[in-house]
Amino acid sequence: MPGHASGSFREKMTSTSHYDVPVTYIKCTDDQTIYPAHQQKMIDDFKLISRSAVEVVEIDSGHCPMVEHVKETTKAIIQAAELKP
């Protein structure tokens, strides 16, 4: 991956702040890459370990909602950015 910090793949994680901030998952209900049932499993697993809210936004989209459904994806991102930890 050009431009990606390779250390993120091999070094020990020193922060787990992703457990303490609100999370929004965009679930793509027509995804043929990561099937909706698998997405739901990931959501359920994260809800078990998260110490903060986990919001789910469903979009009737394939794997790339940012291309297929720009307005809905943008709305979900803006709403997620407005969440307070």
C-alpha cells in the first residue's frame, strides 16, 4: 500500500481508543463481497467489546455505497461525525 505506514501492520497497538468513541457501521444490505449476515456478526461482536454506542445505518447498496449511494453515505458520515463520545 503506497503511502500507508507499514508499522501499523507489524507494531503493537498502544491505544485502544476505538473502544471508547461512538461507532457508526454502514451495513450494505446488497453487498456480495461481505454478505449482510457476516456484517451483522461483525456488528454484534463489536457491540460486545465496545464501551461506547454502536450505531448501524443500513443502505440498500452493494460493497461501495460511497459510489452507488453518495447522498445516503454522506448523510450517514455527517451524522456519525456529530455524535459525541
